[in-house]
Amino acid sequence: MLAPPASAHAERQEIRYQAELGYPPYKYLQNGYLTGFDIDLTSMIFEKQSYLIHYSTGEWEGTYKRLTRGEIDTTGLMAVTEERKKDTLFSKPVFKSYISVYSRQALQEEIKLSTLKNYKVGVGKKQYSETVLRSQTDVSQYIQYATVPQALEALKKGEIDLLFENQEVVDYLIVEQGLTGNIVRRLSNLYPQDVAYGISKSEPQLVTYINARLDRLQRSGAFEELYQQYFFTHSENYTSMIRGRVISGIVIGLFLLVTVIAALRIYIRHLRRTIHSEQAFFREVIEHSGMIVWAVHADKRVIRFNQYAASMTGLKEKDVLGANLDEIPGLSGGAAALRELLVRAVYQDYVSNVELKLPDHSPEARYFSFRTTLIQGMDTQAEDIFVLVGMDVEECKQNELKLQLSYQELEATYEELAATEEELQEQFNKLAASERRFRLASEGSGAYMWELDWESGMYNLPERWYEVMGYTKEEINSFEGGVLSIIHPDDQEPARQARQEHLAGLTPIYEIEYRMRTKDDRYVWFEVRGKAIVDPKDKVVLFLGSLIDISKRKQAEFQLGNSYQELEATYEQLTATQEELVGQYDMLLENQKICTVWRIWIHSAACPTASFCWTLWRVISTVREGKRRFCSWILIISNISMTPWATSRAIF
């Protein structure tokens, strides 16, 4: 059994409750007394034998400050927000509250949340609705009112264009003040928010007690009875529930009318009178039913032509209502076909499931299924009504066509599958053989295939690569950066740049050479090639390629580089030696000139003058020829010195 926290004390525990005024139907003054749903629910929660409630009133801003300072125990029901949770405690949610936008009936413009900033908007000061208006919409300037009734009065007088406030409160005030039809709801059921009891942090034990009492009141039905007393009589949900009950009763009555028409004749007449009394209600239903409704009397005079029918046929409601079917001008296409169906119904020729596509020649035309029927008068004085009703069957038609096409495709597919089963098996075998050949070719060439997994960001590599590098797949994936982390530090940036340029579409092929560290701290040179496949939205869907071990080639290149350096050094030494030899050769040449002249002079005494001159001229010519004739010159001088006369004759 639930025991209140103060049950151990002889005296009742005092509860300090302060309510804001002007917030019906939650809390308001009536004939000088504080009343409302919040007040009655609080009285039901705190049992009189255990609690004594001290009621007080005040403006919301001051009331909330007193609650946060612990000067009062509760303010009753309030909207639950994350900001308020920092200052106060809350019971479990009692119900949800909504915000609506209201205007005068004379305002015919379409109202949207995005257009609120174009109007003068009113809101309750420091209320939850003001917080929502400021944070959830783009309205920066609005008018604050101390209470919701004051804001509603300003809307009625035209001081503001729109009222952004609690839906339940404003709906209650509209009914109480007789403003139905003058003040209308333009946007509803916005920003649902939990409503719960706000409790001071100084009284945390009240949270458990209030939650337990709420559960008991809800199970007993007392809470629902109180809620209906204050809200259902004025809420749209209650109206929808009553409307559903009326429609259900009518459907059941019509069903019983067909089956037991003789026994229920008296009840049918009474039911028709009831329907007649609900004529205004059904007019709204017809206008917003999403069906084409066209009704005439026996004299072909139109009595019903809803707005949906007008939008589908291109006719205007004011031109059709009250007119004779035969006198309506400008009928063609689908509209003319509908008139023909109604004329046939007047002559007792009813149709069912007649399909037409409306509106004519429109890319947004839809299929409708039409039927005509007779609604007999409720008594002998009432006229019969001939009704044409069109149901939107566009979706059914599309599904029917899709089903037919699917069936045909299924048959063709089945035949194709049956015919190609053997071919697919053969292709599968070829694919398996091709896969084996590719794997063997890859292993034989020394290439390691890789692929980037875009979801995980890891590279998939063959087991052979892991064996060569000495790692396991788990070890590589555990590194920060995965397989890219073992690239030589000097090669990291060029590899990253080449990869990014290719993924950005700047290079046709991803191609680079870099070193990778094995587990035993050796470096292996790899030639890396790959290509990425990009979809039309510039999203990479596939990135794969190969790794080829080029360590031996790199070693050979290194040795070749060393040999080239040695060759350059040798070439420089040879160049220096050549220059030295040329210098020595020039010196030798000068010495030889002197010796030659000297020898010629010595032998000139023994030879004629003509022979001496001829020999001297040949020697000088030989010296001028340079290095190419150096050896020949030495031979000539030697021969002259050995056999001066015989040799001279032989040469010259």
C-alpha cells in the first residue's frame, strides 16, 4: 500500500503551491476562485488526510524563480525542457502539449513556419512557447504578452497578425469567449513537448510520491474523467473520436438496412433525419475526402460538386452548382464523359467501375473508378438524388500494370534461366579456371595484389605478402595507418601525394616506388601500381593494384650508380694524364726540331745543296702535320741519321 512521506507525523505535511494566472484550462480564476485542470489534479494527488496545500498565485517569471530558490514546493504542470531540468525536478510526463499558430478568419494567406517572420507575431512572455519561437523558428521580432488571454485579445483586435501559443489553452479560450469561426488555427500540433509536475529540488521525495499517485489515478480512471472534463469537450481529438463513432454507426446502420430492410424501416427514417441534422458535418467530409463527388436531382439540377471534382475537371464550383446538366457550357473530354454517366443514372442506367483518366491532357493525370447510384429521399416529400462518385485508383492501376509486366518478365526470365543454366555452369567453370590461372600467374610474376576496403580504410593483401614481410594481418591492422605505417619515412610523403593526385583524377595511373619495413627491420623495395574507379558522383568505389618486389633491381641500380661514379673519377684522371702527355709531347717536339736541324746541318757538308734543301722542306712539313705524323717523323729522322743519302732518295 502506498504511504505518503508525511504519514509518520501526526500533523499534515504542508505543500506550498503557486500558480500563474491567465492560463486556462490549466489554472485560472473563476468567480474569484482558483480553478482549472491543474488545480483539480493537484487536489486529487495530495490526499487531504496527509497534506495541506497552500495555494497562491503570481506571474510566471516570479513563480518560476521562487520554485528554483525553494520558496515554494511546486508550480503544478509545466513544460519539460533541458534548461529547466538544471533548476528543478520533474515528475513523469503527464501528457504532451502542442503549439499552434492562430490568425483571424479574414487572413486568407497561406501560413508556413518559414513565413512567420513576415507577420506580427504575439506570444506569452517567458512561456515555453516563446522559447520555441525564439530557438526553433527564424522569427527574431515578436510581441510579448503577460498572459495568453491578453495575447488572444490582441489577435482579435488586429494588433497582431498571428498568435504562437499553447494549442490546448488557446482552443479552450476560443470556445469560452465565443470566438469560434473568428479565430482559426492555421498550423497545429507543432513542437510536441512533455508536460509534468515541476518540483523544487529541496523536496525530492515529492517526485516519487507524485509519480505513484499519478499511476493510481490513471489506473482508476479518475485522471481520464478529469482530462475529458477539461480537454476533450474542446479538443480536435475528441471531435475526431465523435466523428468516427458517427461514421461507424452510419456504416453499421446501412449494412443492417440492406440485410433487414423490412424490420428496420422505422429506424431508417429516424436515421435519415439524423443524417439530415449532420448535413453541415458531412459537407466538410465530402469537400476533403479526396474523391470526386457529383450529385443531381431527377431534373438534372446539380446539388453537389466538390472542390476535388472541380480541380480534376477544370470546371468551377460556382458555375456548376444549381445548373442543369444539359446547360453547363464548355464540357469536353473527361468532364463530358462524367456528365453522360450522370444523365444515364437519371434514366435509371447505373454504372460501376468505369475508369477514366483526369484531368485531360495533363502529365499529372490519374485514373479514377466511377460508379453511379441512387439515394432515395428520406420520405415521400424528399427528392431522390443521383450521385456519381469517383475513387482514385491510380496506384491500383500502376500496381496492376507492374504486376502484369512483372509476370511477363518472370515468365521470360524463367525461360531464359532454364535455357542458360548449362551455359552459366560452363561460365562458372571457366571463371574458376581463370581465377586459378590468374592466381598462379600472379604468384609466378612475384606480384602481390592489393585492394582498399573503403568502409574500414584497411588494405587487403595476399598471405604471401605477409609471409615475405614477416607480419600477420592482425599486426598490420593494429598499426595506426595500417599497412601505410611501415613505408619508409622518406617515402611517406611522395607516396601520399601520388595516391591523392590519382584519387583526385590528376593522374591516370597510381604509380610509385617506395621501401617497406619488414618485421626484422629490413627494407624491401616495391613498385606499386594501381587504379581507382570513380562513380558519376565523384565517389571512389574501387581502388586496387599490385606490389612488385624490385629490391634486386634497386641493388643493381645502386651498384651501377657506384660504377658510374668510379668511371667518372677514372675519366677525370685520364683527362689529366692526357693533358700531361700533350705537354710532354710538345716539349719533345721542340727538342726534336732542334736535333733534326742539327743533324741536317752536320750532314749537309757531305751532300749537295739541292738535296739538303729538299730534305729540310720535308722535315718541316712533317712537323707541321702534328701528332698524326709523329711516328713517321721519328722514322724519317732515324733513317736520315743512319743512311742519309739512300734514305733521302727512297723517301723523296
